[in-house]
Amino acid sequence: MNQTSNKKLIVLTVLITAMITGSAFFAVFKYMGINPEQGKHANAVGQIETENTGYQEKKAIYWRAPMDPMEIYDKPGKSKMGMDLVPVYEDAVAGDSKSQERKIVYWKAPMDPTEIYEQPGKSKMDMDLVPVYEDELVGGVDIKIDPVVEQNMGLKIEKAEKGLLHHAIKTYGHITFDETRTGIVSQKTGGWIEKLYADYTGFFVEKGQPLYEIYSPSLLASQEEYLSAFKNFQKNKTSLNREILVSARQRLGYFDIADLEIDSIEKNGEVKKSILVRSPFTGVITHKNIIEGAFAKPGESLFTISDLSSVWVEAHIFEYEQNLVSKGQQVEMTLSYNPEKIYTGEISYIFPYLQKKTRDVIIRIAFENKHGELMPDMFAKIFINTGLNREGISIPSEAVIHSGEKKIVFVTKGEGKFTPRKIQTGIYLDNGRVEILSGLAQDDRVVISGQFLLDSESKLREAIQKMIESK
């Protein structure tokens, strides 16, 4: 009986030992990744895995440091900071940057690249439209980011819109005299000013109103000659005496003696020591160059008279704005002392050259000034609406990245994909928008916030691709 018990104990010990040994080997194989059934079913399992999972081995094209994406290596290892290098796979770099089929962004007129259409057809000149492909406008390398990262970056998207291009030129100007209503009074013969009626600058005179009395030997001799011719004609009204009288009267007229003063000589029958000179214009004396008792030289400018019932405003605009204004265009103006009142005028002249120091263009605007509210040398605020009849595509100006000579925007394709697009901009519009001449079509969705981070990533990938291609 003892022998039987010993045999059972031995068998039980052997079974327990075998179970422990088998479990140990199974654990070791599992840890080492060895499948006990791999030898029997390797081909079948490989075929099933390829068909069911579609697994394909990724190809690492380089390794980079986790903390510095510009630290690149050909083989795995450690970075300068002692960290394990991270593999960068081929599909992550170039998977989204190339497309098998060329995509048409928009259609343009052959003779005018700013004439853009969404569908093929004819231009305004009845010519076939030309397609513009996306790869022609690409300004860098396409990138793809995770939706969570996109949300953390705070990207904002807005569509390119087509509509009226509202651009208002807001500039400054100053009021000046209307040169066509300004004249100079000068003396045609020398003499002394006996009496001065317009005796201060700013004096308002009407046409025909007395300015001054002058004594001049030449004028005195001309008066005597006329009076003698007049008396002879009264005695003997022959054609010869008439011609002499007319000639003598013309001589006085050439000295700017008014007809009223000549008639006075005929009526009184005597010459005057000092003869009265009247104003040939209506306006304000803006410059006086004579005082009572002084000698006036022949040809000397005595008064400058300006009619202020109409004034000019000289406004300054930038060089790129000169093609937005035209002669006859309506202009609004406000003054600092009464900003609520708006004055309306029109452009009368555009200077054909730029100012050498300020590099701007002067436009001349004519305003009526019947009540004398507009005074020369006043500063004025000018408002010119230039976009009443112009249409085009525009986007927010903050979407544009100025990169040297290029201007780039990022267009979203959906699913986290973004493409840098080269564009050509026109004028900057109101409400912070800018006109698009080429590079975008209507309803293209552009990034208006966070695009600088996309630009940095695109340039980084572009640089890496060039480094890889150089190898």
C-alpha cells in the first residue's frame, strides 16, 4: 500500500513539474515575440494580415530631434540633447503635396488677367477663357495638420467674396486762391500817389470802385491833348478831327483811365492834376505794394486782387491712387471749425507730375464760396469715393502674408489640408479688405488668423524636401 501511494505521489510531482515548465516556456516565447504556431501557419497568417489590414511598411526618410525639427540625421540615434530621434516617414512629408490630376482654380481672360470667371466661356472681348491651374499658383509646400491642433492654433477661415470694391480716399488739403479769378493792378506810367482809397490788405473792392489818385506828367499831357482834340471837334466836326479825338481818347484808355474819368474831362472842360484810377476787378486785396505819397514806377505791381466767390483746394493723394480719380469726380470736404457741415466740389485738374519731396500727386478741387466761409490756407479733410461702379474679388487684408516679393495666402482644402497660394493684390479697400487681381477665385476659403504658423511649417517642409533631394 505504501508503494502504491509513493507511485501516485511521483506521478503527481511529474505532472506539476511539466505544467510549471510549460508555462515558463510559454511566457518566455510570448515575451520574445515568438509565435509557437508561426512555423506552421506563416504564409496563411501573412496573407490574411495583408488582405484584412492592408498593412504596408512605412519608409523613414530621415530622423529628427524631438525638440528641434531642423536637427536632421540619416540614421536613428540620439539628438544633441540626448533624446531618442523621431522617424519622419515619406508619406508624412510628400503625401499631400502632389496630386495626380491638375485642378482648375478659375478661368481668366487671355488679354486681362484680372477678368476672372468661375466657369469656362467667353471673355468680354469674345475670346475663349484660359484655365488657371492650382499648381501654377502654389507658393510653397502643402501641409496637413490634426483637427485638434487646428483648433488649438485658433485658425479662422473666410471666403473670398465678389462684389463692389468700396475704396474711399481720405486725405488732407488746403484752400487756396482761384488763379483764374486773381488779377494784378499795375501802373503803366510813372507818377506819385496823391490819394489812396484801398489803403490796407484785405480791403474788398467792387469793379469800378476807386483805388487811388495819381499825378503823372505823362497823364497830364495826355489829358491836355484829349481836351484840345475834343474842343476842336466841337468847333469843326470833320472826319479828321474825329479821328484825332478818337486817337487821343484811346491813349488815355491805354493808361487804364476809366471812361467815367474821360467823360468828366469833357464835362468840366479842364484837365486834372491827379487822375483817379478805378479797380478793374471785384474781390479782396490780398497784396498791397504802395502807400500814399510814394512814387509808382512804370510796370510796378501795386495791388493783387482775388475774387473769393470761388476757391480751390489742393489735396494730396498717393501715387498708386492717381488712376482712381478723374476730372469732374465729386469730392466731399469738411473743415475743423465746423466738422458737421459737408462741402461738395469736383476735381478740376490733376497735376501731371509728382511732388519731389513728398512723392505724392496734387489734385485741384473747385468749391463755390458765396458766403465766404472758405478762407485761403485753411486745412481741410477730403473724402473721395472711388468705388461706385467697380466690381471684383476681395479678402480680408490680414490674410495676406508679405514674403519678400511674393504675397501668399493659405487656402483650405478641408480635412486639415492647406495650400499656400501666390496672389496679386490691388488696392486696399474699406473695412480692412484688399482687392485680389489674380490667384483666387470666388468662394475660395482662405485662412485669416494663424496663417503665419502654417507658413512656418510650409517653409520648414519645403526646406527639408530640398535637403533630401540634394542628397
